[in-house]
Amino acid sequence: MSVEEGIFRTRDGVTLYTRTWHATGTPKARLVFIHGYADHSDAQGSFFPALAAAGITVFAFDQRGWGRSAATLADRGKSGGTEQIMEDITSFIKSLPLVQDQPLFLMGHSMGGNEVLYYAATGPAEVLTTLRGVISEAPFIEVAPKSKPIPGLVTVGRLASKILPNMQMVQPVDITLVSRDPQVVEQIKHDPYVFQTGTLRGLEAMLTRGQELNDGKTVIGEGKFEGGKTRLLILHGTKDDICWYDATKKFVERQLVQDKEFKSYEGWFHKLHDDGPASDKKRFADDISQWIHARL
């Protein structure tokens, strides 16, 4: 396996940091990964190397306003609204060369899981029809009860976002809820590219997407992806106290899609691919690679 750093320029001239984990041997598939809130592409533990070892090339980028793509303190959290985020995903996917016999999959975690579900429902057909399937890990559809904000705060934030959309605010996440592995928690605490600063516009957009997914306003229909089919894999841990397991399960049940699978991980926390002992991390990576291989 080899890892390649790079940059990607968006249509409006913003430079985003990219990393590619090239598959070992002959590549069998390709995966675009969208990270979550207060995260970045190079903070995913052993997950991407494990996929590369299974013949899956992984393309990831630090989203606008996050990780190494936030060049200054003033850039932190400035993701733009949903339209901008969807455009960045579209542009990144379009920048990848089409490769015969290497189907393309789209995956996201947490906020990124929210984004890929929304993209699967609303993205442009010219891109969706190039995707073999979409994978959403612990998606943000609704805040878990333990992490619910103070009543009224969301309403105030929504109103303020219309007046001061780029106003930055710290929206803390309890890092101890991310992973059962204490080493992962310590790494997050000391990672200079992890920061919990969002903007009112970005936070409002994330909440609105989640609400639309949660209330059934935004659904993923049949026949969306390559070959006129929709293929969905959605995964969640039962002890995720950041994004609510129950909301994700209900979302999956509402999707009228033949090839859909919901995988539940009993007692697991939020970042499934970097959660618990090495055996659990391997199990999760195997689940992802096996689902992909079954659809080649």
C-alpha cells in the first residue's frame, strides 16, 4: 500500500487537502470517504490501510473548513451551507478518473454520513449513476439523547445563522464518547487538526439535513445509482451517545430500497471504524470490504 497527499481546487478556488490510500495489488474498487464534524481525512486509524489491503483504493479530502483545509483560524468551520457542501462532493468525485472494472462507492461518517445520505437523495444524476453504492456510518440524523443541546439553543442558532452565517462558535463534542479505545481518545485530544469550531451556517445546515432525513422529507428512492439500482449500507453502534442509533434505524426502515442493509454493533460507540480493540476494528473493516466485494 502507498499513501499519496495532494490538493483539490474547488470551483470557487478553495484549496482542499486530499489523501489517497492506493490498493495493494490490482485494485478491485474505489471508495470516496467523507469525514465528520471536528475530524479530518488522516485521523481514521487502521481503517483505510485495511481497505487498501482488500483491494479498495480510498480517496479522502479534508472538507472545506476542517483539518488541513482550514489554512487559518478564520477558516475553521467555514463549510458553507448544504448547497456548497454537496457541490464540493460533486466536484471531488468528478475530478477522479473513470476506471473500468473498479466500481466507485461513496462513504461518510457522522456528519459525513449525514452528507452522503443527503447526497444519495438529492445529488445530480450524472454523478449518482457512476456510484455502485453508498455507505453511511453512524450518520447524524438526530442528536443522541445524552448529547441533546439546551432547549431553545437550536432555535436561537437557526435565527442567528440568517443574520451572521459565518459567525464561528465552539460546538463541543465529548471526545470520550467517540471510541471505546482510550488511545484513540488521547490521539483526538492532542490532534492539532481536530477542532470543534463550526459556523452558524454550517451547523444550521447539518441540523436541517438531519431533520429532513429524520422526518421523511428527504428520502432515497430506488434506481438512483449505477445500473439503475440503489445500494445502501448503513451501520450504527447501539451505545453511540453522539448520533442517535434509534433515528438511524427508523430512517433505514423508511427507505423503499431493495438492496439496503442495516448493520447494528451491540455496545459500540460512535467511530465504529476506530472503536474498541483491534479485533473489532478488523471486524468493521471486513464488513465494509465484504459488502463492497459482494457488489463488484
